[in-house]
Amino acid sequence: MISSNESSELKQLFSPKEMMTQAEKFAVSKTTKTTSMTISLAIMAGMFIGLAFLFYITVTTGSHSTGWGLSRFAGGLAFSMGLILIVLMGGELFTSSVLSSIAWANRQISFKRMVLIWGKVYVGNFIGAILLLMLVVAAGLYQMDSGQWGLNALNIAQHKLHHSPVEAFALGVLCNLLVCLAIWLTFSTQSAVGKAFMVMLPVAMFVSSGFEHCVANMFMVPLGILIQTIAPQSFWIQVGAEASQYSDLTFVNFITANLIPVTLGNIVGGAVLVGLSNWSIYVRPELQSAQSLSIKTTELTPSLKELAMKTNLTAIDIMNKDFYAVQADMPTELAIDALTDRKLQGAPVVNVQGKLVGFFSVHDAMVDLWCQDYLPSKGQKVVDLMSRDVVAVNEDESLVNLVEFLCIDKEQLYPTTGMGIATQFASLSLEERAKSMKINKPQTLPVLQDGALVGVVSRLEVMTELRTIYGEKMNIVNDTQVLETA
């Protein structure tokens, strides 16, 4: 029988599909922080990873009698402290930030924006690693255990420079495959203890197997370089070695032989093998199933007032080309944030191919909340709420027809059958009936060109063009100025 505590814990576990939703939120969270916050959190993460490597060096120093495998496994478990700190304290680590590739795949950010975010985190991690490195060298930690601690650090750093470029790249791929899988496992639970436990074994495996992590190397290899450079002669006598044995520990070798290929490998391992692979499994099929067959592209009824409006303007001339479109697979809460941040009532919905598949509005979300007693469904997405009965117009639709469609309901204005027989009689004039009508028309019309979404037209764009009918724009004079003139 399951206890109440166990039952509560089970309720905190997410299914693989729900984990994908958590991953999408995680990816978007990487794109919403300010530059200063991103870099500050990245500096913190760089220091955390450096601290983890200090723990690894300490655990593996003087452990020859323990056995190679057990010693490295113990060091790997110690190193997992770094990722645990980052997960629980919200640091920005480059190797996990590459999961923002999911937001790019969902077209929530551009490729340029994604790379820019990666760059900020990368620089911040490097700064954090170097700051900790200066503290470690100033503290003289390399002299612990009669210099054996420093010798261990030197051997680790030197080993990292002896991979071929292909080996370094492959080790980088394997490393971040495991790091991002560790992060992915944390999406399965809301428990802090659970998240910490999920991280430990994947990290222990990558560390004990000698896989390469670019941020860890930002601390580890420069540490070896500094020890080789500044260690006094007494240190070398204690450890029974010569500084010349480590002459290949230089920053040029570090960058070319290790940092560049490892970084590229880390990107492939995390962004592609974990982020985009899971997106292809869970999200892409859902987007492809959102077909646009239900979209109703309507040709508006020609207006009888075309002669009165002497204009050749069409929808493509007046539409808003800098429009915002919601992704069909976007979580509902993120779509609402996107609309409210932009002061929009709604936006067209597109699938992964950028094809119009529906329209999502704050009205849709509000109705759903009311129906669900204000308890939204977990994992809900735009595709679940969007309206598929969308009225879209072709790019060559005339301005006059757009005006009439948006503000006039001809069935109310001319209550007649198809044969012209009146269905009701009214004493109001045509003008009075037009002004008193209560119409229910879309606030925004998607504009299609050869079936592709190219813009939107709202009452604002239409009225902007109609404004010229009133003559030139006048400057508004406030009441205070009028009184002063009088």
C-alpha cells in the first residue's frame, strides 16, 4: 500500500512527454534573461564547475592503491557537486544552455539570438573559472599533500592536450550527451533532492570515463599552466619532477588542441543529440499533424462603394509585415506571455513549416480557464486551444472590401432572402441600421500570398489608410495652450 508521502512524491513525477514540455520551458527561460543576469549567472556557474574540479583533484590524489576505476568513479561523484549547485541555484552553464536549440526549433528565437546567448554564457563561464583559479593559486592549494595535489592537477591538464582533434571532438560529444541527459532527467521531478540524485550518475560516468567538458577545462588546463609557470623549485623537488616535463602546457595549445574541438563537440552532444533529437520525437510530429486544411481563405464580397473610394490599395500594401505569429506547439502560458508582452489580443498560429494553421487569442485562453474552473491542464499547448475556423484574406484583397467586411454585416443590413424578398421590416434608415449593428468579426485578418502567411491586417492598419480622407494631420492643441492664447 502506497503511503501518503509516497503518493505525493509520485504525483511530482512527469512522463517523458511532460518532460519535453518542461524542457521547452527551460529552453525559453534561457532567452528571457537580461544580458547582465545571464553573464552573472554564467560567472557563478563557471565557479561552481571549478569548485567541482577541485573536489575531483582532492578525491583522486594519492589513491593509487584504491584502483583506477573506483578512484575515478569516486572523483566523478565528487564532481557532480558542480552540476547539482547549478541546477538548484540557477546558474547558466554553457553545456546546458545549448538546449536553447529547442526554442530555435520552435521558432521562438532566431539562430543569431541563440548563438548570442551561447556566447554570453560562454564568456561568463570563462570569467568565473578564471576568478576561482586566481583564488586557488593565491591559496597555494597545489602544494597540498607534499605537492602531490599539484602534480595530479598537472597530469590531468597535460593529458587533456594530448588528444587528436577528432578524439577531442568525440569526447566533447560524449560528455555533453551525458550532461544534457542529466539536465533532462531533472525535468522529471519537482523535488530538489530528486533533481540532485538524477544528476549524479550521468556526471560520474562522463568524468570517470575521461570525456571532455569545455567549461571544466577552462579551469583545469589554466590551473596546470599556472602551476607549471609559478611553482617554486621546492615544489618540483618534492614531487620528483621537472617543470620542463610540462612545457607543452601553454594557452595556445590549450585553445587549439582542446578548447575549440571540445566546445564544438559539446554543442553537438547537447544541442543536437539531446535537444533537437527529443524535439523531433515529441514535438515535430505534433506540429506536422496540425494541418491547415481547416483554414478558410475567403474572397470578400465586392463593395458597392468602390467608385466612391478611388484607391487601388490592397491588403499587401497596408498589412503589418512585422507581425508576430504563435507556434502551434508553444505551451499556453508562454503564448499568453508573448501576447501580453506585445499588447496583443491575439495572433495567427503557424506550424513548423511556417504554414498558417489557426488563430490564438487571449479570449480563447480566458474561456478555457473558465471551463476548467481556473485550473489549466498540464502540458497544454496552443494547438489545444487555438481556433481552426480562421478567416484569412488574399494579398490582393482591396482596401474597400476589407473595410466593409470588418465593420458591416450585410445580412443584418439587408435582411432579405437570396431572391431579394425582405425577411424583416425596419423603420430605420440604411445609415441608422449600419451604425446600430452589433457585429462579430475578427479583430485581425491573416494575409496569405500563394498560401503562405505574409502579414496581418487589423482595423488599425485599415484606419491608418482611411485617415487621409479627412485631410492632412493637424497638431493637437491642449486646453492650457488654448487658454493662454485667449
